[in-house]
Amino acid sequence: MQSDTDKLTIKHIKWLIWLYFWLLIFEGTFRKWILPQYSDVILVIRDPVVLAIYCLALKAKVFPRNGYILWLGIIAILSWIVSLVVLEPYLSLKPLLLVTGYGFRSNFVHLPLIFVMGKTFEPEDVKKLGWWVLLCSIPMAVLLAVQFNASPDAFINRTAGLGEAQQITAGGGKIRPPGTFSFVSGVIFYAALSAAYLLYAALTRGLYRNWLLFSAGLALVVTIGVSGSRSTLLSVLVVISSLLAIILLRPQAVNQFGRNLLIVVAVLLIVTRLPVFKEGVQILSDRFTVTAEAEETSIAGGLLARTFSGFTEGFLLLPHAPIGGYGLGIGTNGGAKFLTGRAMFLLAEGEWGRVILESGPVLGLAYLLWRTLLTARLGFLSFKKLRQGEIFPIMLFAAGFVSLLNGQFGQPTNLGFAVFVCGLCLASMNKEPAEPDAELLESAPTPLRQRARRSRYAERLHHSSAAPRNSDDSFDR
């Protein structure tokens, strides 16, 4: 049983999780336009929030105590100690602590939030957050279209900091618009999350109003069209592919989709007539074609090679990695800026390659194995819930598993979305609160009816508050 104090603490944890979400969406706005001179500080603005969440979680006894956290802690401590030993001969104390500290927070600090969200967020919280995700996708798409049409050196397209550099180009004199984020990577993950909520709402009657689904669907198509990013399209296609699992295991759920087919057709008819969408699709199509020609392969083959190269790079670099690695943080853009004054990739651009070179073949592989096992566990639980009739976890898993498995954690936005979407996936597996049946209460004995109608004050007096509704597939088992 939970005390009222613990309930209040959990409520505060939820507020901080919402704050984490809003900072994830809008931190780029502050870094680019409002407070660019403090860009480096704002880069880690969510770190104090996540630490406060952990403090409250310990107080409310909902901080995870499972094998995943234990092994993550062991790998984290060993990696930091080894990095200090490796880098100490080359760096003075301040840069040593800054670089390894940034690498430590990138690899380890935010990951327990996945489990805290799974213990404190309820399905109703997950759905409420989805309403805001879909609503915000509408002005986000408008901003992306404006950025796409603007010149690369326009104020609206400036990069984080004092804006010396430009955003990544897409071809045809256009940039890949980042929206409110610092770079286009945020758009990729936001589009995948929006697609998951849209798909779930299309298969669930009455979840959100039709005007919101229509507008958000329109916004998602525009986002893909003007993104200039192949990864944005692929991330949405991965979410849509979760329909295959639903068709195989819960085909009756797809029958609900027919009522929204008209909305899909209307959205496509409207979007395909927008000039900005036509231009964006042409640029995106050219990028697919040019890349395939340069690699002398088909478009599908190029996409497969791009997908698997992120994993194979790490194994190819194993023979070149020192046993203790080059040190935590060396391969991140933040660590490089501490050392050279410029954000760059000093070791490898791919995540698995970075981890192997930073931590060495032993600790690096242990950390990558941890992420792989957690991804597999979330996937297993999502499929298990699908067999039980719950379709939402598999959609959120499709939106987040790639970022957890292979996302560049040295980039704070990538790390934030990996943690947050996987936390939502775990929270969506929690049980819905049971509603008392009205007819059963009317026919029940008097004491039962009285208990069902107790005031909140009476409930507290009788200690009848229930524990948080965690998934019956808890990670703590």
C-alpha cells in the first residue's frame, strides 16, 4: 500500500516527466533563437530534470531495482574508471572530468528513466501525451515548410549557438529543416512518434477527435515531404510495418481502420496539391536516386546497406580498438568541443563504432549487449501484449527501438527520444484502471455499495488506496 506522501511524490515525478518532454521538443528553440549564447549549457538542460526524477523515485520507492539497472551501473562505473586511467596522462584535471563526464551522462545517466516511466506513467498519461504530440505536429509541419522554403542562411534556419554553420543540405539549394530542434534528427524521431499515435488512433474508436486526426495526418505527410531526409520516411515506414504484426496476431483490430480510410484519402488529395510538398518529394526522390547511383546499387539495396552499416562498423573496428578504449566522451560531439573547441566526430560517426572505440572491445561490447537485450525484452513484451489484444505497445516499440538499439546517444536529442519513447512503450503495457460495473453495484450488498461510494477522505482513513498499476510483465521480476 502507498501512503499519501508517496502518491504526491509520484504526481511530482509525472510533472517532471512532462517537463522532460517539453524540454526535449523545445530545447533547440532556445539554443538557436532565444538564448544562442548559452547553447552549450542548454544542451544538457534535461540532465537536472532527470536527476530530480531519480531522487523522487527513490523517495517514493519506485526507482527500478532489477538486473538491467544493476548491470548498467557496473558497466558505467568500470567504463568511467578505465577512461580516467586511459586519459589521465594526456589531459589535465578539468578537461579530463568534462570529457569523461559528458561521455558518462550520454551513455548511462538517462537510461533508467525508461523504467521509472514504466512504473509511474499510466496508460491514461500515455494517451494524454499523445494528444499533445499530435496537436504540436501541426504547427511543427508549418514551421518545417517555412524553413524548407527559406534560404539556407535565413535566421529561421540558423544552427545552435551563434549560428556560424548551416543546417545539413538536402539538395536543390534546400536544407533539411530541423523544426524546433537543433538538427533534423529531432524531426525524424518526432515523425515516428506521431505516426505511432496516429496509427493507434485510427484503430481505436473515439481516442481523439477526427479534426485532430485529419490535421495531424496532413501534418505528418507534409513533414515527410519537406524533410529532405530519407530517415524520416524510413522511421514512419517502420511504424506502419507494425501493422503486419497486428494483422497476423490481432486481425480484428484492423477492421476499425476502414472508418478512417476516407480521412487518409482526403489528406493525400490535399497534400499532393501543395507546391512545397511536390518540391520536397522531388528533392527526396533525387536523394534516393543519386545515392543509389553513387553506391552502384538499387534504392532498396542502398537503404539496407545504410541500415546495417551502423552495426557492422562497430565489429569492423574491434581489432583497432585499444583494450581500454580511447576514453568515454572522446567520440561525442560534446567531448570533441571540450577538446578542440569544435563539435565533430573524432572517432566514428556511427554509434556502435563510437562505443567500441571509446570503451574498448570488452566494456564496449558489454554496453552494446545491454542495449540489445533491453531492446529485445521490450520487443518480446510488446508482442506478448499484442497477443493479449493490446496493440499500442507494439506501435510505440516500432517508433523507438531503432534509437535505443543504434541511436547516437552523444547527441542529446537522439538520447532523449530513445529514452522517452521506450519509456512510453513500457508504460503503455500497464493495466488500465478497473471501472466498477454499475449494474453489479446496484445488485451488490449494501457494504459493497458503500465502499464504492466512499469519499476521498474516507478512502484515506481506511487505507484503501492501491499501489501503482504496473505491468504484470514487470522488469523487476
